[in-house]
Amino acid sequence: MDLRFQKSFNLKFPLVVAPMFLVSNVRMMQSAMDAGVMGVFPTLNYRAPELLADTLSKLNQHLQTGVTGSYGVNLIVQKTNIYKEKHLSVCAEHKVPFYITSLGDPAFVIEAARSYGGKVYCDVTNMKHADKCAALGCDGFIAVCSGAGGHAGPYPAHILVPALQKQFPEIPVLAAGGISNGKSVAAMMTLGAAGVSVGTRFIACDEAEVSDAYKEALVKARFYDIVMTDKLSGTPSSVIITPELVKAGLNQGPVGRYFNEHKFLRKYYKLYLQLRGISQLKDSMKTESKHKVWSAGQSVEFIDQVLPLQEIVDSIKLEYEKTLAEICSA
């Protein structure tokens, strides 16, 4: 097994509680650290620089209490994120140990983290992205595969993970997409992954501050209830199908497609879509909301109940060890 990721942060188990927009919070990060895994949150969940600084101070204090896990941040590095430089400055000042970059050029994040020993793993969905990130000196890849929540990749994990490991054997790969139990972790590790990133399963944890309706939908949903829509951000993202979404339509109409393909207007249209999508997602988190726009991946298939984060990690770890024992004794 590739234990480079686990050993570099002295984790008990090579699992990342994945960064989830509007879902990840301080309690989840602290519980992940207590459970001996890596907790990561999007900096955009704490948009104001002073709020982000306060959050990082709390997590650094918790990190000094003898926990066996660690924490990190997810930085969206595309041009539409007007906070990326300010957020990186705050993160570097607080010496954040781990970064995940998404949707853009990670060079400035790698440079800043390297100045004090932080590690940067880059989201990649294909070999072209991986080539660019490797050339910049990233410390690892997050292989975002089909079945993932949010902006899922097009390739299945059993193809992308070993392909990355084969072409870049010196760079650890974390598998993401469709992972929620110990058997799937064991499968990814035997494929050559150095760990896994799990998101959807942890929306259905006690610490996640989302509506009970959202959590109940995760428990009830099956893998075939996950569909792709490009109405939230202009880029296809996975959500739980609901009657409201069916009525509104999952894809942009001819007017939307025109703006999305226009050379000069595309940037502004996508920004409009993102702002509108954020508003819909925020409202959907509320108990009293009539909106039902719930992001999730296909791993909902294996969510049976809402549990504390620690219990979810323990269950995954126990099933992982049991699966490996059964394989070795066969």
C-alpha cells in the first residue's frame, strides 16, 4: 500500500473529509482531526478574510491538542474567484498544512505553501491537467472521478487512479468519487491510491449544519437518483433528482447555451450562473426552504443513516481492515 499521504501528516487513516461548499464547517474539521483523518474545507465557506483567519486560528489551536489527524483548505484558483489571493495570504500566514486546489492554475499556491513546508494536492480529472500540475511541482493529485459529487470527472476511478500512478509514480494519488465505505477504500488502495477523498457520506453526519430534509434525501437516494445539471454554474454538476428540478429542467435552454458559448459574454454569463446557483444552494440548506437543490455523488447508494463523523470514520476503517483481511486469507 502507498502510505506516503498518511505518513506525511501522521494520520491514523488515509482519508480526507472532502471540502464541500456551504457544508464543511469548523465542527466537522475538528471531528475529522479527532478521528485521525484529514479534514478540508473550502475557503469560500468563510469568505471574509477576518472570518477565515479566525477559523484557521481555531483549527491550529485544535491541532495542538494532541489529535492524530490534520486539516487543510480548498482554494478555487480560477479567475472568477476574486478572493483567492487574499485567502491564500491568510492561509500562508497561519501556515495551513494542506491545500487542495481546484479549477485553475495552482502555481501561486504551490509557491506560497513551499515557503513554509505546506503540501499542495491538485484536483485533476484527466492526464492533461495532471501533466500541468506535475510540471509546477505539486505534492499530489486528487483524482476526481465519475460518480463524485459537485463537478465530477468523466473517467471511472479504476481507470484514472492507476493511470496517474503509472505515469507519475513519484506523486501520490488520492481517489475521489463514489467512495463511502471501507470496501471502496480497499479497492482504491489496491489500485495504487495513497488515500481517498470522501465527501457525500459526510453531509449525512451530525456535525454538518444542513437541513434535516437534505440529510433525509441522502439516506433515501440511490445511485440512479444522481443526475447532472449545468444550470448551477454553467459546468455540469451532480445533484439529487427532485420533482422541482425535473419541472425546471436540468439543462440550459437555447438562450443559455448561446451566452455560454459566446466568446466575450461567456465569462459574465458563467459568473451570473454561479451567483444564482450559490443563492439556490444556500437557500436549499435551510429547513424552511422550498428549494431542493441538493448536491451529492453516487455514493448515496451506501448511506443508510445519519451518524456522528467519528462513527462514520470508524465504520469505514473497520470495514476496510476486514476487507483486506478477507483478501489476504483467501
